[in-house]
Amino acid sequence: MGEKNKMDAQRDGGIASVTDAPADKDGQGGGHLLDAIKRILPQSYLVLVLLGIIIIGHLVTPNFLTLRNFSNVVSFSSIIAILAVGQFYVILTGGIDLSVGAILALSTVVAALTLQTGVDAGVATIFTLGVCSIFGLGNGLLVVWLRIPPFIATLAMMSVVQGFSYIIQSSSLIQIENETFVVWFSDGRLVGIPNPVLIFLVVTVAAAFTSRYTTFGRRLYAIGGNREAARLSGLPVSRDLLITYSLSGFLAGLAGLLAAAQLLQGSSLVGRGSELDAIAAVVVGGASLMGGNGSPVNSVIGVFVLATIINIMNLVGISSEPQLVIKGAVIIVAVFLSSAGGVGRISATLSGLFGGRKRGGAERS
């Protein structure tokens, strides 16, 4: 019996060595190319897409690769990038937050009203962020305690926050004249870098560190992967979800402070549709709407992918209607590559093509 097993093993090994060995030089090259594509594509496709878009922008308009245009794109993207980081945390847990655009608008109104009373810019900032965090916590309570689906809970909160903003704003826009506040969140610079850019960079780095190197970040991945399994494993699922939604509200409030300083006013109409831009950026960044995977850095790159496409279309004079069509197509492709397993399908197709070539070569030999 032992001898038979030995012979079978030798036979299997012989077959493996024949099929695994390259039939010819072309087959070997195809295998190396396939391995490289399968290794690089899932990890770097987003950076490659962004580089490709930048090259296209340079080819279609000479005004694209200029320092002024680059500065405009980055400054414009700072607000959405901060929103996207908060949205990433919520999507990571398998949820969604449709209220961040309304909270952003509320932040501008609360900050402007508070500054109008003559208080210090620091006090106004802390108070505004506290109010926005409370509304974020309200989302978490609806999801955790009342067990309302995140889509419905945050949609309802969006309506509540919008109504609250309209009520406290009254009828006119609230002007902001506090120079310290404007310097902090708009006009100031540190080592030549605008403060809004520095703020979103700090937020992104902190989010990347938290999600990768802290137990809180690892718990969020576990919750998004399988919430019930995470609960049965003893993880504080309810507490972490409350923190996550509160953090989303806090970051939406921070984005609102940047918007208020740039516009020099508080308005309940600011930020309409920005929640969809943040969700789109997270999806373009490769995060699954089912939860459990993704990266805050990739979400920010997703912001720049969308912002760069919009910038190029503006420079070449494309009207807003076709821009919506192109933006929607980009989101569809991004969802296919991330949530729908498009990268895996492409890899499988390439594997079949190169694999068929290798088998054909082996049969001919």
C-alpha cells in the first residue's frame, strides 16, 4: 500500500511538473505578466486611474498642469475629502450616512451665529463641532437602539437637520467677519501650505493610522465584515457604532467650518449634494458598500479622481449636464471594480486567456 502511494505521488508530481513548467518562452512571459497584473491591479489601480486622468488633462488643455489650477483643485477637494473620511468609517461598518451634507450646512449656520455674538473663534469652533457631533450621535442612536436601517435613519436625520438649519438661520444669510476664524479655516498658511489642505491632510493621516494600527479600527473592519460574529466574539459593537456616527458628524462639522470660512457666511443651503459626492468618493476609492474593507487614503484619492475629472471638464468647457453623465459613468465603473468584484473578474479573464495559451503550448509540445 505504501509503495502504491509512493508511486501515485511520483505520478502526480510528474504531471504537476509537466503542466506547471513553461511550454515555451511565450508561455513563461505570459505567466510572469499575469502574476504581475494580479499582484498590482487590486492594490494600485486607483493610483493608475488618477495618473491616467492627469495625463489626459494635460493633453486636452494646457492650463491643467499649472500651480494655480492644482491649488484650486486641492482647495476645492479639501471639504469633500474630510466628509469622505467620515463617510468611510460609516461605510466600513456596513452603514451609510446621508445626513453629512445637512450637518455641513448646519455647521456654517451655527458657527456664523456664534461668531456674531462676539465670542472667541476657538469657543465658536468647539461649540459648533459639539453640536454637529450630537447630531451624528443621534444617527448612531437611531441605528443602534431603535434598530432603524442606516439609510432610513440618516435620511430622516438629514431632514431634521435641514429643518433645524432653516429655523435658526431665519431668512437672511449670516455674514462672518471674524478674521481669526477666517485665517484658521481659509486664508492662513503654514510653510506655504493653505490651512484647509493641512487640516484635511491631518484628518487623512489620523484616519489612516487609526484604521490600520488601532484596535478600534480593526474592530470596525470586523463589524463591517460580520456584525453578528463580531458581537458574539465580545466586541463592543453598539459602542463602536455610536462612536463612528458621532465621528462622521464631527467631521461633517469640521468640513462646514472650512466652507463657512471660504464663503464668509453661514447658509442652510450650503453643501447640498455633498453627501452623495462623499459616498461616491468612498466607492471610487474601492470601499465596498457591504462594509468590511477599504481605506481612508483611497477614499481621499477617490475625491481627487472625481474632482480632477470635473476640473478637466470645466477647463474644456463641457456643460453641467454632460458632466453629470460622465460622473455617473465613473461611479458605475468604480462600483464594478470594487463592490461588484470587477478586479477579480478581470484577473480571472486574463488568467483564462494566458492559461489557455500556456495549455495550448503544452499540448503542441
